[in-house]
Amino acid sequence: MDIKSTIKPTGIENVWEITLDAFEDFRGRFIELFDSRKHIINFVEDDISVSKRGVLRGIHGDETTWKLVTCVHGSFYVVVVNCDEKSEQYLRWQEFTLSGTNGRQLLVSPKRGLAILALEDDSVFHYKQSAHYGGMERQFTFKWDDPRIGIRWPMKDPIMSERDASKTMLLRFPEEDMKKLEEHLLPAMKKLSELPEDIALGAAKVIDEAIDIALKQKEACSSPPDTSCIKLQKKPKKRMRGRPRGKK
């Protein structure tokens, strides 16, 4: 029995689509999902999710994990998002349909976000991963309908976890960026008094919000869970810390 597969690049860099070859006879079908001789990636963990129709999981990813994903039963609308801020394709996305009958897989590199929407009841999604799952605090999360990405979902009002259904936009805020805020924005506040009043007030508001974000991130880093991202949300009006002295 000679089982072959083909692989081709997708519109997202470092993401490939694999078409599996099935062996069929009077008994049914046989499909080879993985052969270590055909992969240079060392996969160490296999996970399966079972979803009813309308369940959406994602958009999740991390900095280091490769994923080989397959639908083994039912069908899914799958979206991959380039979440590498250094890439020219940052926030570009592409959709795929994976089903238990079309014999397709996706090989997804690190720094790519993955989201899946079940199109049928009892749909089964298989994840093969190059690193052990370390919990939400080690992942980044983008909101499923983030307007910066603009994904066109085939269903409205999907079923989601509280994490994924958050009505606030989840913004990943790396520790090194938080340090830059402390180094550059705090000294900048001292120069606000040199600016015209309207510009100074606007700048003070932006700086005030940015510092709040940095402080929340610092607090989150010392308390579990989900310290890799913070929530941006509207706050009640208050006196801005950066208001220039002597100006009303």
C-alpha cells in the first residue's frame, strides 16, 4: 500500500496545506495522517477537540509551537492569521475548509494565530504540536472579530468560551514593550508644559492611557492566569495625570 501526500504553500508565509492520499477499497478508506520520516519537526503532543455546530475556538497561538492540524470527523472553517509583528503580512489571514472527507491538513508555524469554527455537530479537530501546551498565559489571543483583521465568518453569533467571546479587544503587550513605555513615555510627560494647550491635553490623555496599560501589565505578570495579554476598555472619566501645570 503506497500512501502519498502533496504539500503546497498558502497565502500566509510559513503555513502549508497538505493533501492526504487515501487508500480505498470495498471496506472503506485508510488515510495516513503523519509519518515522522516526512517531517523534520519533532512533534511531542497530540490533542483533540470535539465541537458542536457553531462553536468557534480562537484566535490563539504562541511564539514557539508548530502545529499540524487535521479534521478527522465533520467539518471546520479554519482561519490562520499572521501574528508576527515583524512580518510584512502582519494580521493577514486566510481561510480553509478542513473536513473528515476532503483529506486536507495545515502545517502552521509559530507566531501564527489559529481559529476554527465547527460547521457540523460532533466535529473532531486534531492538533499535533511541537511543544507541550503550557496554558493560556503562554499564548497570545486576538478577538475573533477584531476589525484590524476583518475575518469574514460564515456564521453569526458563534458559540465561544468567555476568553474568546470577550467584548474587549485583547492586545498582546510584550514585557520589552512595557519597558520602552517606562523609558520613553514617562520623561515625555515632563515636556507637556511646553506644548500648546489643546495639543498638550491630547498628548496627556494618550500618555496617561499608555501608562495605565503598562502598569496593569506589570501587575498581571505577577498574578495568574492569562498574563500574556491585557484588556483595553473604556474607563470613567478622571483627572489626567499628565495635565500641564497652571492650565485649565
